[in-house]
Amino acid sequence: MKTQLNPARVDFVTLKLFCSIVQSGSITKGASACNLALSAASRRISDFEGTVGVPLLDRSVKGVTVTPAGHAVMQHALRLFQGFEQLSNELGEYSKGVKGHVRLWANMSALTEFLPSALASFLKAHTEIQVEVEEQLSGDIVRALMDGIADIGVFAEGPVTSGLDTQVIGRDQLVIACSKEHQLSKRKVISFEECLKYDFVGLNRGSSLLELTSRSAEKLGKQMRLRIQVRSYDAMCQMIAVNLGIGVLPYQACAAQIRAMNLKVVQLDDSWAKRNLLLAMKANTSQLPAAILLSQHLLGLTHN
């Protein structure tokens, strides 16, 4: 039978103490960091372990080490502290007269293409609203929306979006970028299948773009030859510029880098090379007025 943890039996002081003990490797040091007597700290940890029903620390003469269950507690505790800090910051903004706080997560394409100017015009018109922006991978954005960590998400279509209300907010034209010395630099149009004989520069694992291209290669019975993987479009362009491989890039988001680094662009004739950017919010939940205002503003700009 599954044991349910009673939130009333767990307090922030004990969680903070537990994290301090794990980080220092010592109950004595953890107690000191939390301004608690050693006996009081030991009793809190023993009571905590009794509450959860499993050992959280392995004790020895050399100190303490965290058990697998304790490691899980540590991760969740840190997330709780982060959430509490965000709550404190948001309440502080309300006390200063800020009347709304929106957490917007967006992928790299949206952040480099249209969001900067759209956010500038929104914040100019709504000075009482605070917008917290994070750049994240598309799959992580979907999970954050479902978990209530983000209010609005903007990402490339691809991840499963059941449970979300989505609307098309823009479009990406994916192209092949290569250096002027590369064999493909003279081509105007190419199929992705033809490109698979060459080395690629790609984004790190987890990006929707890498997932899209890898899946397309698998459908053709082949694999991408990923020579280098990086974390940003700018880094991709730099690697492509020195002829370390070719890359699939969203043209609108990377036009400035492509021009600055004198890269050659080859059109992809595959249907998936034209993809939608989606604006999403969690379905069937009451949304904050500030989040609704921002989503309407973004959709209004892109649909005009």
C-alpha cells in the first residue's frame, strides 16, 4: 500500500537543515549553518526519517552520506525553496505596485525572432506587469506548462501537446547552412536525404530541432553524422563557418548570423522544413489576467 506523506509533518526548517547536512556531509556543520543545537538538529532529522518511513542519511564516524531516498528529498526540497523564493519575489512586486507577474518560457527561435520587440511593446503599454522570460527547449516548455511552472509557452511544434491550448503564432523555414567552401555551397535546393552523406553540426540532445532532424533521418533508414553538438544557433553558425559540418537552421531566427558569417543557404524541399511556432497555455484552468493579456498581445501582433 502506498504511503502518503503528510505535508503538515514536514516544515521548511527541517528541509533546510537536511539540505545543509547533505551539502556539508556533517550533522554538526548542518546544525551550525541553521543556528540549531546539535541535539535539536539530530532530533529533527530522526523525526523526519520516521515521518517518511525510510532512512535518508547513512551515518558513520566519518560523517553522513545521503541515501537514494535522501537524494530524492534533496532534489524536491531545492525545488520547493526555489518556488518559495519566486513566490516571495512576486509578492514583493505586488507590494511595489506591480499588478501582474507572467512566467513566459520560449525556445531559441522565438526569442531571437519576434519576442524581443513584442515584449518591449507589451511592457511599454502595461508597466504594471512583470514578465519573467526563460529560454528553454520545446519539450521542457511543454512539461513546465503542464506542471504550472510556466504560464505561457512559445515553442516549435513537435512535442505532444495534449492538455494544452495551442495556437499558431509564427512559422519557421528550416534551411541548410554551409560554409562557402563546402560542396553544397553551389546548390540552391536539396533534399534532406542528400544531405545525410555529410557531417552535421547540431544542437545538444533535447532540442526539438535535433529531434525533428534525427527522426527524419531514421524514417529514411539512415542516421545523421553529428560531428559537433552545441547549445545555441550562434555557436552552430560559428562551427559551420569554419567548415566543420553543415547545419539545419531556422532561417528567420538566424538570418543575422548567416549574413555576418557569410554562410551559404540551401533550401530544403522536404515538407517538414516548414514548421509552426505555437503559443500554448494549460487547458481547462483559470489563467491570470496578466497572462491572458500577454497572450492576446502576442497573437495580435503575429496575426496582423
